[in-house]
Amino acid sequence: MNDYTLISCDFHDELEALATLRQTCQILYRNEVNEQVETNSRIADVYAFNKADYLKLDDGTEIRLDHIISVNGKPASYSLG
């Protein structure tokens, strides 16, 4: 696993809010082979595992948060520290 890049607290909070509201989201991310993937799905969970943060979609897809490019057209933001 590559080193994890911490996302900003604000972006993390936004993902948790979307999960709580059970809203369908447009998510653009990079998969394991660095291809861009776009999906429209609901976020089922945001969680930490093995020193990285992930989100789980309602279809079971798991995405490492630092692989997210944008959610609902809003670019992912990363922690500066």
C-alpha cells in the first residue's frame, strides 16, 4: 500500500454527512490500477482501517479516501499537516 495522504477534516465531515443523509452521490476516484472511475451511489460508511480512511458504498465498493478525486463535483481536499 502506498503512503496514505490524510484528507482535510472538512472533507471528511462532508462525506460523513452524505452518509448520514443517505444521499446518492457522484463520486470520481482512482482505482487500484490508477484508472479514473465514476459512480453514482450512496455512501454506507466512512471508517478507518490499517492506518488509512475509507468509504464503503451501498454496493459494497470500498474506496480509500485519498483516491477520491471529487464528490458531487467538489474536488477532494487534503490536510496540510
